[in-house]
Amino acid sequence: MRFILRILAAGLASFLIAGLVPSHAASYASRTAVVQNKEEKLVIKGSWIQEGPPSSKITAGFMVIENHTPADISLLSVTTDAARVVELHKIVLEGGMMKMQKVDSITVPANGSVELKPGGYHLMVIGLTRALKEGDEVKVNLTFAGNIEKTVSVPVKSRDSIE
């Protein structure tokens, strides 16, 4: 069996070297490996979504995103089936007042992290499709630059239980 596998591997290598398999196929395989590797090097920690009053259709989400790669990576979008839309936001000081501002992306520095937290960057979870109660879990899909996607299960917590 090992002998057959060696022959098959050698044959495939010959095809690649001889150009009988299009070069873009080898390139695609290489890009796919890099994306998978980057997905593994993006770590989501300490995630939670704030429980709100039952009548509220909006809440916020928080987490720490660690980037264990040598390049900056941007968070571009977030989705969940628990809400109509999720927007990336940050709190800024403008004219002596704190103001919430929508942003297009959040950059996670190379070999660093960014914390989405109350009073800073955060996720605005808008148009809730169901009431979120402490103890619930919400599946959240994060999309980063370079078609990198991560799906995490995020617990719903009351703000009192966090502080």
C-alpha cells in the first residue's frame, strides 16, 4: 500500500513539474493552505453578548481578537441568525461628548490583539430575531480580509455579571 502511495505522489509531482496540471491549481492549493493557516492563527477569546430588556431589539457584543500572524488582519463584517444585522462600531470623544460611530473595519495588528469592549470598539447587534437571555448561546460569523472566516459560539451575559 505504501509503495502505491509513493508511486501516486511521485506521479503527481511529475505532473506539476511537467506543467501537465495548470500552474493555477498549484497556486490555489498554496493560497488555500495559507488561508487555513491564518484562520488557525486568529483566536477569539472572552466573547459575550449583552442581555437586554425583552422589548429591546438591539444589543452589543464584545470579545478579544488575537492575531498570531506577521501581518495586520481586518475584521470586515459579522453576521448572526439572532439579528437582522451586525455593525462594527466604536465610541469616540467628539466635542466633549461620547458618541457611537459605525466603522467599516477593525484592524487587528500583526502579532497583537484588539479588544471589543464597552466604551471602545464593539459589535452593534441590531434587529434581534429573538429575546436573548443570560445563558443563551449565539452563533456569530466573523469575516476578515482575505476571505478568512471564523464562527464562534458567544454566550449571552448580563452586564452585571461581567463587571
